[in-house]
Amino acid sequence: MKLITLLPADKYLVVNQTILTDKEKSILISLYEPIIGYAAVSLYLTLWRDLDRLELVSLDYTHHHLMTILKCDLETIKQAREALESVGLIKTYFKEGDINSYVYLLYSPLTPKEFFNHPILNIVLYNNIGKYEYDLLKQEYSEFKIDLKEYEEITKKLNETYKPSCNVSFEAKGVNVNPLTTEDQVDFDFLLSSLPKGLINQKAFTKKMKELINNLAFIYNLDTLKMSELMRMVVNEKGFIDKDELRKSARKYYQYNNNGKLPTLVYRTQPEYLKNPQGDNTKRGRIISVFENTSPYDFLKSKYNGSNPTNRDLALLEYLLIDLNLKPAVVNVLIDYVLKKNDSKLSKNFIETIAGQWKRLNIETAEDAMAVAEKEHKKYNKKLETIKPKSPKNLEPVWFNENLEKENMTEEEENELESILNKYR
């Protein structure tokens, strides 16, 4: 990208792509400001005020106007603008001329639900403000949930209430949200130039490979040069990059520089908006609470009886959370299910098969994951019985038991259930 010098006389227009309410302003200050800083938030709000509330486009202004309002120099304004661009709050367009012109497209901040579920912004906020303040913010923005299981929905549909007198189409116009990307995390031109000529096959840099490199660079805080260094060690004889080895190398480098700690994702618990309503004290409800309020790392560690999980198993966790973007509670259900079904072994192929299905089904809650696991298990057993009618019953998680709330559970099942619950009381 060419170097552009910002001058006080340069003009700009603001184009409105959003609706900014008091709630959105609060989100900017609470969730975005710890990441992008006060100068960027002040610039965003100033650009918003430049808009005529009755129009979509502002008047022509010069950047000297911004210098006067914000009481800062052009370099600070430029850095603030770039911070806004990086989190998707504005897009910038430039036209060269005797007097250069800019167009700033203003976008909405993410909703709290989207923000706390975002794999990047969520982590950066946590790292910047610490666990205590992060938990306070999550509690502040958590949605009130009411248990509607015992209620029947009787809401009327539009066509059941109103009879149109002519052909009318109803169109809901949503607010534009600028999608976030991490495409600029690694400078691929610089990356290629830093690698020895002929080392890597040009076909190796597929779209998926670039996405993986960008994600790894962000999650493990790697710059382009360090990524280049790691890639040299994982290229095979055909010039292609070994994805698993690249993940492993990035993880080892991160742990070496962070006293053996892993990225924040493996320590995250289920997002609040995907948890069951509180107050369910049934045995099944308590098990769901364990899945929701335990991080995948701690859950897996409990299966090792308190010992640290192996690097291989931790790599599986990262694959599920980072590559497939499964929710923490769903990962916990998957771990529990596979260990029971597969003789206490976490087989990668077995896990990938189930995880891929759950991802395609858009499974996001512990309850849904448990339901689909039970359904598949019953289907498998039924098929097995047609082949081998006398085959022994497969082992299954205790939460498969249909009599979970009754008193006729076997002693072994009772002990297993209490063992699960006691670890997290």
C-alpha cells in the first residue's frame, strides 16, 4: 500500500452506515475503548457528530477541523483512525488530487453477545483488562433469560392476523456491521520475500492456509518474521506446509515465551448467552452446569485425575476451539462422550468425525450436544443389533441414562454421576 501523508487541508466526508444509540455508545466505551484507546473512541464519536442527523452524508470538512475539536495532532488522528479500522468500526477511502479527499464509512459496534463470542476481540479485551474487570463486564452485559420449557408459544403470525388487501412485501432493514478480518495480521509479500527462493511451493498458500497462518499469528502473538522462521521448519520435501507441525511449533513457541501457559481460548468457559437458565438443580441440570462452567482445559485435566494433559490432547483442544470454533461446553460434552465410547482414548479421527457433524449442525449449547450424542448413540446401537443381536452393550456416558432423575439407577451409575459433580462443587 502506498504511503499517504495526511495534511490539515485534506478534506473528508462521513457516510453513515449505522444507527448509534446510547447503548452503542456505552458498548464503545466499555468494550472497545480498552482495546483501541480513548483517542480512537473520541474520533469515532466526533465523526458521528459531523453527520447531519437527517442525512446519511456529512458536509465537507477538513482535517484541521478534527485537530481543533480533538485538540491533537494529525499523527494521533491517523493512529486513532487506523485503530478504528482494525476493529471494523470504520472503512476509509482515499482520492488523490490538488487537495486530497477521504471518505469515512461509519459502522456499528458489535452487540455484547457478538463481542463476547468473537474469537479475537474477546481475547484481547480479557488480556487488556484482566479477569476481574472482564467478569464484571460479562455480568453487566449478560442477557436476562427465562425458562420457557413449561410454556406453550401461542404467538400469531402476520398472515394469521392481517389479511393483505394488495400484494405487499415486508422487508426488514438491519444495521450494517462491518465484518472483522485478520487478513493483515501477516504481510504475505514480506513473508514470501523472507523465505529462501524455491523453499515453498507457490501453491501452498491457499486461502485456507493463509487463514490458518493469520489465525495462528494472532492467537500466538507472532509477527511476520517469527512466522517465517517457524514455517521453514515445517516445510515437507514437496514444498508444502505441514499444518499440524505449524500449529505445534506455534504453540511451543508461545508456551516457551509465556512460562508454559496456553492461549486464552482453552481456558474460556461457555458464553453466558449460551448457558441454560440458572436454578435447574436436577441431576441432568447439574451435569449441564459442569459442562458450561468448566473450561475445556480444566475438564480434560479432571479426566487425567488432576495431572496436566498431554501435548497431543491439548492440540486436539486447540483444533476444536480455534479451527472449528466450537463452543467450550460443546467441546466438554464431546470429550466426555468420546472418552466413554472409545475406551478412554481421544482418537483424533473419531473426534474430527463427530466434531465436523456437530459443526455442520450448528451445535452451540451443552444441552444440544448431549441430545445429538444420545440420538447418534441410539442409532448406532440399533444398527449394531441388526448385525450382531447378541453383541454386548457399548459403554456410554452416565448422562445418557433415561432414568437419571429416578431412584433406580445402578450403584455404578450413581457413583459415576457423583464423581462428575463432586469435582466441580
